[in-house]
Amino acid sequence: MKLRIILAGIMVAALSTVAYAQQPIVIKLSHVVAVDTPKGKAALQFKKFAEERSKGRVRVEVYANSMLYKDKEELEALQLGSVQMLAPSLSKFGPMGVKDFEAFELPYLFDDYADMHKVTQGPLGQQMLKKLESKGIVGLAYWDNGFRQLTANKQLKSPNDCRGLKMRIVSAKITDAYMRALGAIPQVMSFGEVYQAMQTGVVDGGENTFSNIYTQKMYEVQKHLTVTNHGYLGYAVIANKRFWDGLPADIRAILESSMRDATKYNNDIAQKENNEALAAIKKSGKTKVTLLTPQERLTWKKALVPVHKQMEGRIGKDLIKAIYKETN
Ligand code: LMR
């Protein structure tokens, strides 16, 4: 009898070890944009690659549209280990003390995607990702979205048209500075709250990519959009460092290769997705799209570029110079 109990005990222990060994490693990946965006789609590609290549040893749960957390909360949740991965925009790291990424917010820093890739896909971009480690975060990749455009309920043809407008911004000192340079009143707000704030008139306008303006339906509550291309919006895909370092080496390798391929996918589709979103916004007829002549664009540049000098104290002259060097 005693032997049977001991044997049964051994069997239960063995079975639960097997069950434990078969438990997949769960990665919660939270983000704030719609599924139908470059980031939303790339997150799902990463899930697909990781689950297929690990043959089910990894399960990636993607939570889109601020479903789990809003902007500020998600970074805290990552550090606490409540989620394992995020892809916040580069502008959102300032409040946690990583100011380097804020440099990407400098207006008219990059002329186009190719220009910006010289930084994100080069050694400088890698050095910047490393800075996250002191915050318990591993920087895995850069994902593109696109260039920011201004929206409002009045036409913004020249910088002066922004005077007195309440404009929604991300929580970044540089964005605050350039909105003030335009004479606007910046209002920090989580991405998930922007549509309603525009709809109810809590803010007069904002700045975002065509993809975000379209997928969040901001174009339905903003009468005008000006194609200013005044700033870059991209992401750092990040993981909780303790979690990442604690993964079995073979799983980490699979996740790294999945991230490489998801990154390629994201950066291959981002520009196209934004162009398609612009076409869809135009087609809707709900917002008037204003294009700028080269001369008008120069006026915007003249109003905004002095912010680079103004922000040297915050970001560091050397980093700004290093970015200029990569892009010139
Ligand atoms: C925003 O808050 O406007 C963007 O950073 C949102 C995003 O993740 O694209």
C-alpha cells in the first residue's frame, strides 16, 4: 500500500514536471495604436514568427489600441514586469530619464526615411538603444512609422496660423518647445485619449502620421490637415531586461531572429501604409488636405529649426552634432 502511494506520488510529480516543461513562455506585448498600422501589423508578424519558430514554446499575446495600458502606464508596467515587451514611440522615453531618444523629436531633423535610417540602422542608433539598459530595459529594434503632420479645425498654412491653438502633444520637452515656438498651447495627453479630446474640443488640433490620423479616425473630427512632414515618429521595440536575460539561450535566439524579420517587415511597409492612409483621408472628403509649396515649407522650417539650438542643453550638443554628421 505504502509503495503504491509512493509510486503514485512519483508519477504525479513526473507528470507535473512534463506539464511544466510544456507550459509556453508567455510574452505580453502591449502597444497603443490600431491593429491596421505598421506597428500593429509588425507586432502580429513578430508573434507569428516567434510562435512558429519556437514550435509553440513561446506564446506572444499582442494587446493593441491602449487596451492594456496608456502611454505612461505601459513603460511602468514593463519595468515592473507586468508586460514583457512594448513598442513606444521614441518621444516617450524622456519622462523615464532617457533623453537621447527625444532627439528624434527635433523638428525637420530628417528629410526622408532614408535619411533617418542612417541613424536608426547605424552605430549611433545602436548606442542609443544601449542606454536603456540602466533602466532595466533591452532595446531590440527600431520600427518606423512616418512623418508628423498638423491637424486642426482651421487651415494651417503658415506657422502664425497656430497661434493660440491648443495642440495635443506627447510628453516630450522638445515637442512642447516647438509648439510654443509656433505660438500654440501644447497639451500633453495619452494617445488613446486624443480622438475624444478632438471631438469634444478639449484640444483644437494635434500632430501625427497619416497612418495614426486615419486609423484613429482623427480625420473625422479635424477639418484640416497640413502636410508639414515636420517631425519623425518611430518606435523602439523594447523588453524587460530581467525577463529577456533569463530566457533559455535557444529561445532568445529565436526571438532575435523573429524580431529581425518583423523589423524588416515593418520598415518595408511603413511608408506605403502612410501613403495609403493619406489617400484614404483625401478620399473621405472629411478633412481638407493642404500641401505646402517649397517656399511655404521654408517658412515652417525657419520657425521650428531654432528649437534644435534651444534644446542643446537638454539633449546634448554632441548627440545633436553626431546625428547631423550621420545625415549630412
Ligand atoms: C502618439 O502618441 O501620438 C504616438 O506616439 C502614438 C504611436 O504609438 O504611434
